[in-house]
Amino acid sequence: MNSLPVLQPTTDETCCAPAGAPALGAEEARQKALVFKALADPNRLRLLSIVKAEPDGESCVCDLSGPLDLSQPTVSHHLKILVEAGLLHREKRGTWAYFSLVPGALDDVAGILAAL
């Protein structure tokens, strides 16, 4: 049976320079990943586009279930994730909730990608 040679770690410091500190810290990367995780769902992308397309810049939750052909609890779940990710703002008016884009949120997403 042929055995492969075992590679030993080298202590030669001329091999590679240390990469340095990461551009993103662990916590910052985790927070930014929440935004991309929220955007990774097609229904959430559609919800953002519907809210953004509204002439007055906001949508009632009652108007968001129909276009997506999803139940109201499912739409509410997706909206909650978008709010927690900092992409949508929620305002309660009586029994209804209204959603609008957080000012600059989509620009921030583009900035995250540009900074990488």
C-alpha cells in the first residue's frame, strides 16, 4: 500500500504576509447577512417592490396578500422579517398595519455590496 507523504507545517515566515484584520467584524457581518437573508426570498422581494411602487410610498397589509396569492399570516411573517432586517417601517393605524420603505435602506444594501 502506497502512502502519501505527510505535509508538515512550515515555520518559514517568508511564505505569506498575514492577511490583516477582516474588513467586516463578525457581528457586523452577521447583521448585514440578516439583510441579505431577508432579501433571499422571492416573496419578500415582491413585497418590497409592491411597497416601493405605491404612489404614496406605503401599503396596507390588507392590500399585500392578494398580489402574492398568499395567506395574510404568511404575508405578515414575511413583512416582519423585512422590518427586522431594517428594510421596511411598520406603522399601526387602528386595526391595520401600514408598511413603507426605510429611507435609504436599499441604498445601504447597494453600499454593502460595493464595499465588499
